[in-house]
Amino acid sequence: MSAIVSALARQPMTYTGIRAKIIELLEAISELAEVIDHELDSLTKYPAATVEAASHQDSFYDTAANRRAFSFPIRCSYLLSSGRD
């Protein structure tokens, strides 16, 4: 977990910068057959991970300090022995 936090700290703290780094970190996991940057109804390769755009919130305090919270749900899918995911 600390590797993820330190990798994100080196990224621009924007929605697209953080999302790109999350996808890059997931693609580095050799056990994942596929990493997709959006939710799909059906997957073709397993195991797979999808990174979805959930939401973001902004709180403006003053001209020097703003707070932003971004949510990125990550779903990991794999086949069970019965053939269902």
C-alpha cells in the first residue's frame, strides 16, 4: 500500500493524473490479463480489473488552499470453476 501512496504522490494531483497512475500500477501486475479504464458489461479476459470513474468533490477554503476528494472504484473479476464470474 505504501508503494501506491508514494507513486501517487509523484503524480499531478488531478483527476486524470491519479487515474492514469492507478491504471499504470494495475497494468504492472502480471497476473492480470486485462486492465480496463471503464466499467464493462462483459469481460473477455480473466482475471481482469476495471477502474471506474465514481465521483469527486471540491471544497474551496481560500485562494491558497482547496481540498479535493476523488473516488476510483476498482473491480477485480476472475472466473470461478463453474464458469461464472
